[in-house]
Amino acid sequence: MQNSLENKITSYQLLCILTGTAVGIGLISLPNEVTQIAKQNGWISVIIGGVYPLYLVYIACILQKKFPDKNILQLSRQFLGTFLGNFLNLIFMSNFVLYTTAVASGLTILLTTFIMYFMVPVRLLIFIVFLGAISSYSGLKPLASINELIFIFTIVVSLISLVALGKGKLINVLPIFDLNTKLLLRGSIESCFSYGGTEIIFLFYPLLSDKENFRSCALKGVLFIVILYSSLTFLTVYYCGIDLVKKSFWAVLIAAKSIEIPIINNFRFIFMFLWSIVNFKTISNNYFASVFILQDLFKRSSIKKLSVIIYPLIILISSTYLNEESRRTFLKFIIPKYTLFNIAYLTIVCCMALIKKDGLNEKK
């Protein structure tokens, strides 16, 4: 995709895309994952896990400053050679394919369990992925506008969740800090999937119309995600207690059920509806990122064409784990490996960039 005017987005839109890609179905199950290890201090592990997206933003700021017009895909080929660079870019792309399929299957399981239990899961999955494909087909600017709108939904859902503070018990989160460092760090690893998707900033920072605001917006986006994740984890443990959290697949929904609003009989239904919209943009963003990288590899193919081509593949992969237990087992196995790859891949490219001339002065 060329860095032309029609493809430009603002830093605020990138912030919305960043949060929109990272905040997904993983947040619903995050308290369950971290409390298994860090117990009542799981929310602290989530904060520690925030080092990962902050590190990615740090690297992105370095690359954006030295090579403002080249994304990670172009820099990878420049520093590592065409063959190795494209090979690593392909692995990087599979990262977004994983996020797309994991969120699509997770949302399908959630909806067929609590709301649309009368539907065949595969049919619902086909529809969910179709919405993501349509958004990707539309292009970056329409996708950015969708993220701006749904970002408001994310804030609304987050603020409504604060109501649970009035119904919890302080004893559920006590004693605070009564856990060894090793367990806190192990718990932080479990939050990696929920932070996954932050890597998308490496694709789009050359397309900013106001590049001088990149660092500020990227940091604000990551801080919003860390605060959202840690606070929702804290609220869930505060309301439910660690024993109930451990026994439930989606403890956040238990806390949501406690919220009472006049006229509304079942707030959990409203919460899940709003959260489904939030997850829709997560699928759309990761779907588009996958297509964006493919288009970089196969330049003769358009974004629209590739959005259609990979649609059956995304459905096929998503349908292989339409069971929540097997889905989580698979993600626990594969996510740490992708996280290590992302850290190594992005760090190597960053180090290579640091010893090279600035992209602005290369031709002089």
C-alpha cells in the first residue's frame, strides 16, 4: 500500500486501531488465566505484562524516527535481505491470522453459549468472519473510522463495569502483594495474548498524516489498554473472589450480571452485545493486518482481492477450535512462542536500524 494521501490516517485513528486490535475476547477470560497463578494479585501480573506492549511502542518510536516512511516489512527486507526478510514477514503475518481466528472462534463460542445457543456454531462463525472480511475489503480509512466509533463503545463498557465496585468485598483482593515475584512474573506471561495485536503499529506508522504525534498517541493507547485490563481484572476478583473466578471460563460476565440498571432486566445481555461489537473490530483489524502483509508480499494483488481469497482459510482455521477448552490449550501453547518471535524479530530489525543512517538522510 503506497503512502499516498488517500491512505493516510491520523495519530488518533492509529490509537483507536491499536486499542481496537488488542482489546478483544481475551479480556473476558483474562482474570481466569492470571488468577490461576497469581491468585488475588492477578491484576498486578496484568500490569507487569504491560511491559510487553510498552517495549513494542519503544521500538516503534525508534524506527518511526529513523525511517518514518518505511514500515517493518520494508525494513526487514532492507536489513535482512529479500528472502529472509519476506520469510520473517510471513511468520509475522501468521501472528495476525492467529489473532483473527482465535478471536472469531472465541466470540462464536461465547455467543452460542449465552445468547445465540439456537444457532449452529459454524454458521455463526461464517457470519462473524464475513463482517471482518467486509471491513478489510473496504480499506484502511473506512476501517480507521469504524475503530473511532467503536472506541467509544469500549469506553462505555469499561465505565459501566465500575458499578461492580459497589457490590464487591475488599477481602477478595487481600492480602495485596502477598505473593512471590516468580509467580507474579508467571502470571504476567498469561496476559500476553490479551496484549497481542499491539504489533499492528509497525505496519501503519508510515501512513500517518501527523507523524509528530505518533509517540504520544501510541503511549496513550498502550496505557489505556493496561489500565483497562488491570482494572477489569481487579474488579472481577473484587466482586467474585478467586475461587469463583478459577471455576468460571468467563468470570467477567458474572461481575457484569451483578450490574443493575433501571428498565433493563438482564444487563449481561447488553454487556455481551456491546462486547461483541468491540470484538468485531478486533477481528476486522487483525484480518486487515493479515491482508496488508500479504499484499506487501504479492504486490500485484489488491487488498480487496486478498480479503476475499483468505476468507475461506480464516473460517477453516477458526473452525478447528470451536471448543473453549481446546482453544485455550492451543493458545497457551502457541502464544508464548509468537511473543518470543515478535520480541526477537522486532528487536533485531531495531538494532539494525540503529547502526544504519537515518532513512531521511540515506540518499545523501
